[in-house]
Amino acid sequence: MQRNVLDEINHNKMSRYQWFVILICIFLNVIDGFDVMVMAFTAPSVSAEWALSGAQIGILLSAGLFGMAAGSIFLAPLADKIGRRFLILICLIVSGLSMSACALVQNHMMLAILRFITGVGVGGILASSNVLASEYANVRWRSLAVSLMSTGYGIGATLGGVLTFFLIEHLGWRSVFLAGGMTTLIMFAFALWLLPESLDYLLAKKPARALENTNTILQRMQLQHLQELPEYAQVEQQKGSDIAKLFRGHQGFQTLCLWFAFFLVMFGFYFVMSWTPKILIAMGMSPDQGVSTGILISIGGIFGAAIIGLLASRIKIFYALSLFLGSTALCIFLFVAVSSQVSIALLVGLLLGTLINGCVAGLYSISPTIYEAEIRSRGVGYAIGFGRIGAILSPTIAGLFLDQGMKPQHLYAYYGIVFILAIFLILILGKAVYRHQKTQNYSLNTSI
């Protein structure tokens, strides 16, 4: 009887090496958080130097998000063909060089182009590291592992804000991009040295030296070596295009539910992250108080991702995520109600950041579990890319409504409804996934 290595990993205790790989993925995700916020933090200085209009600043703010969507949709799927590790290394080089080059530009269009290229690399890193963290975790701790990876976003956003204020004051806005680029290239060196390839990929695709690399990883995980690579029915190549595989049979319904859940959650998340400080200032807070609330929301994200992961180790991740989505909607309504009381608003802002970032982390935890190894990076990448479309549209749509005279309180209420709609999609998706798992288990038992 052949050994089922993936089944052993799923049901054995987590080794120190597995947690180490997840820690590397957390650091990779720090780049995402830093890159998303770096343009927002440097925008006033960039605008002042080049006398930019609001539309030109909007292009700079959107360029990185467009790049991330493109990276998730077009670049991340390559990981299923060339390996998760190799694609992450390529994306780190692309992101590091393009972010460093931002320090040398002389006009806003060149900066926008480089921001797009950086976003492409970050999009590829995010989707691939998300899959890698999921694949190295066992069943019990998988949701926590991917959620912990998502804490990197909050860490990157928070550190980016603190670092930006210091560097701009002493060295100018260009130094912020240079620092980010150099940090990314240093991360490339560490990943080249320490980041392993996905076992799921090695067993599914069987690239050159697959057996040797697999045994090296198994040794680090304190598992027995393999004499030969096993054959798994679930990783055999299927006919049809890679995109078509995402919509074959039951997979199509699950894919659509996941895509639109990502769209709705990202739509609400980027509204809160992008507009909250400005709206609070318009509602009577001072600029410093508005910015402080924005930073607290980022800090809350560090805790939210970990909390939903721990909760998912006790109850099913789909139910944990639904609980977070409902709580986020209620917190948004409460946030508007207490905005006139600064001290209470700051506390609610911290809670909102915890909940809303937990929602994103929960989606990242779910997405790898519904796809086989052969199409996992493509499935996750497309879902994140579809979500990024919501991220791109959200701030623009909010701005249009505000320009038309809509009160901020009403706008927040509408965005709260977005999270309520997402609950239904997640519950429907969870029901479909669990029904399919029961069918698979029944088929397996009757065939033994």
C-alpha cells in the first residue's frame, strides 16, 4: 500500500518546520500591507512636489490595486505550472526592483506605471503564499495558519505608516519607496535560502528532482522518506483548459460563490480603509483624530486575522467567517452612531479594524480548501483578483456618492449591507463544500 503523505500532514501534529514556513509567508504578506498603504501615505508629498490634481492622485492610488488584480489573475496561476516557490521568487524580484525605481521617477505617469508593475508582483506573491501556508498546515490548524499569514497585511500597513512619517520628514517621500524596495529584495534573499516548494505541487506535477526535494522537506518535518513518488488519483491531469477546471461539475458553483464573496468583502474593506479618516474629518473630527482612527483600524487587523483563525480551530471556518461578517456590519452601523464622541469612536475603530480584517483573513483561509493542488493557485489567484476589482471600484463609487451630496452616515450604512449580503454567499458556499466532502467520503468508504 502506498503512503499518503498529504494525508499524514493533514492529520499529524504540526512540526516546528511547518510553523516556520508559515512564518515566512507572514513576512511575505507584510509586503502587501506596506505596498497598499505606501501610496496613500506619500500622496500628499507627491502631490505637493508635482502640483497634481485630484484625478492624477486617483490614478496613482489605483495603479497599485490594478496591478495586484492583474498579478492575481494572470501571474498567480503560473504557480500551478512552475511551482509556488519559483513564482514567489520571481514576484519578489519584480516588486523589489520596481518599488526601488519609484524613488528615481520625475513625473506622475512614470510613477503610476511602476506602481502597476509593483502591484503585479505583489498580487502574485499574495496568492501563492496564501496557497503555500494552507498546504503546509494540517487540517486542524489550516485556518489559523492562513489567518496568521493575513496578519502580515496589518503589520505592513502599520509599519508603513510609522516609517513613512519618519522618512518623509527627514529624507523625503522617495526614501519611502526605496526603503520598501530594498526590504523586498532582502526578503527575496531570505526566501531563496529558506522557502521550500509546496509538497502538493511536487507530488501533483512531479518536476525534476521532485523525489529528492520531497524527501528533504519530509526530513525537516520529521517524517519518513519516500522510496518513490506516490500516485494520487486526485492529482492526475484532467482534460480541458485550466480555467474550465474551475467550473467543472460542482466546482463551478463553488467558484462563483467564492468570487462574489471576495468581491463584496473587498468592496467593503477598501471603503473602510480608504475613506474612514476623510469621512470622520468631514463629520467633525480633527485631521489628527481622523488619521489616528485610520491607523487604529490597521492595528486592529493584526489581531482580527489571528482571532478568526483561533475561532476556526473550534468551529467550522464558514460559520466563523459568517459570525465575523455579521459583527462587522453591526460595528459599521455603531461606528457612525458614536463618531461624534472621539474616545468611543477610537475604540470602535479598533474593533472595526479587528473584525473587517478578520473577514478578509477568513476568505483567504477558505479559498485554497475548495481546489485540488493541480488548479489551486489558479483558483485562489482568480478569486483574489476578482476581489481586487471590488477594491478598485469601491473608493471611486464612494466618492461619486459623496460628490452627489449623500450623507456619510447613510453611505456607511449602505456599505454595512454589503457585509450582510456576503454572509448568505458564505453560508451557501459552506453548505456546498460540506455536501461535496460528505459525497467524497461516502464514495471512498463504499469503494474500500
